[in-house]
Amino acid sequence: RRVPHAGDHAARYQRLGVAVHMVPVKKLKNTLDPRWHAMYLGRAPLRVRRIARLLRELAPAIVHVNTSVEVLTGLAARRYCDRHDARLVWHVRELDLKPAWIESAVFAAVARWADAVVAISTPLGARFATHPCVRVIPNGVDLGRFAPTAGVLSPQRGAERIGWLGRIVPVKGLENVLEVFARVHARKPDTRLLVVGS
């Protein structure tokens, strides 16, 4: 596993026996400032070489890039995969990058370079509908860490609850939840929907 900096995740992976290699990388930022993008591109060759060197040392058969905004990692991974008969799986988590031309360029790179795309939502997966290998796998929740606290949002007697958590923006698909909940509620009127977000 390659991580951009030491931290809780690196220590956790190491405790699990996973070899962790630190490579400083810079993710694309949601900014309209052209100076930031110019600096990003100016430093790109050095970052790509660092990642490419590590990939050559580790010689993986599959490279997993875990965010669409790490374009430099994706570029280095694609070059490595082409030269070493490896495969690139690109996990796409972000939508609505700014400015719009950056988003278009990033998604075009993912679509062109990835052997397989994993999207965290149906709307995001739809952006790659023409790709030959796209899978939608929603983020999971560790129920051990996020167990409900007694007395918080106590349900009404006999009522079942359905929860939705996320940013309340169209791309998150809340309208799909509302549509499905309307059908559930028609059959089970005691059911309650909890929406938590901003």
C-alpha cells in the first residue's frame, strides 16, 4: 500500500502486516486559481518519476489508484502497466471538480487509462457508462465504530428507520432514496426516513 504521508492509516496498515511505502503526492484541488494548477503541472514530472520508481521496485500485477484526483499517480501507474503487462484499477470517488474543464480532463484520463473503474455511486458510475469494465461499489460503514448510542433518535414503538447520510446535492442520489422510501412507506406507514447531511 502506498500512502502520501505517515499518519493513523499508515500505522494501522503496518500493524496489520501491510508494507507501507511513503510517496509524497499532490492531489488536484477544487480551485479556480490558475497559479495553483500551473504549480501542480510544473512539479508533475518529479512526482510521476517517484511513483514510477516505486512501482518498478514492487512489481505489482494490479495497481489500484484510490481517487480520481491523483492524476499523476494514475499516469505513472498506466505507464508501468503498459510496460509490465499489469492492470490498472481506478477507484473514482469525486464528482463536481472545479473548474469544469479540469473535471472533464480528469474523467477522460480515467476512462482512457484504467483497465477497470470502480465508482462509489450510480451517478458517478454513469459518467463512465461507455467504459468496458465499470463497477459501482458504495462505500461501506464500520458498524462496530459507528454503533448507535442509546437514547439518540429513539424510534417510535414499532417503527423501523432507514437512514441516509451525505452531502445534500443532486449527485449524491438522495432523490433515489426518497423515491424508494415513498414505496416502502406506502407498504409500511410506520417506517421513518432519517436524512443527515449538509
